[in-house]
Amino acid sequence: MGVTCVSQMPVAEGKSVQQTVELLTRKLEVLGAEKQGTFCVDCETYHTAASTLGSQGQTGKLMYVMHNSEYPLSCFALFENGPCLIADTNFDVLMVKLKGFFQSAKASKIETRGTRYQYCDFLVKVGTVTMGPSARGISVEVERVEPSVRHG
């Protein structure tokens, strides 16, 4: 496993999110990057249920539950200002059973879908970030991959 950097990419002036993604992918292809398939990462936000907040003035904590097509058998949970949990995909079933403690935040599912490229020793993923039906931004992930540990 190499070093990974994920960044939010600004939308080009006068262009839509999709047009900017197409511009970025064309630039990668011109450089000689090879398509390696697609990827998808989704994230759903949960908040502490009101019934678990004891005294007045306590604020609820957030938990983010994520899935990544690069790790199809795993589910990731990140607690606000707390630990990160890696579990199998059945964690989603557990979250349904914990609805008295954690509730899904309304309209909070966010998703990034895009294309993976291999460029020299780098894996580059360019994706469109969506929330519901609307595009919200662009993510670019660059990972340096050891030559003997290539994805794909």
C-alpha cells in the first residue's frame, strides 16, 4: 500500500461538473494514463438518536458509514472526533437494529463515482461527487503504488 492523497477539485470556470470531469480525464489520457476500470464510494451520515441524549444541552454525535468498491467485503464507520471501525458488509444490518441509538440523517447519502487510471507508479481516480440527483463536486485521488503491488 502506498501513500494516498484525496482532494476536492474546483469546477472549471464556465463549465459544469461533468464537463470538468471530462476535461480532467482527457488530460490524463493525453498524458498516457491507462483506464483501469471504475470505482464508487458512498457515505451515509447517522446522528445520535434523541432518546440517547440524557440531559439538556447535550449535542448528538455524528457517525459516517462508508462503502468503497475497492474493498467490496468491508464497511467503514468513522465516529465524529473518535475512532474508525472496519467491519464486514453486514454492518449495515446492525445499523438498522441500532436505530434506537443512531438514526440516518435525512437526505445525507453522498456518493463518488468515476474512473480509475494508471499513470506510471500512480493510481489516479477522478470522480463526480453527488448528493441525491445533483452533482456537488469533483474528487481526485492520487495514490503512489509500489511497482510490485499494482491494482487492477
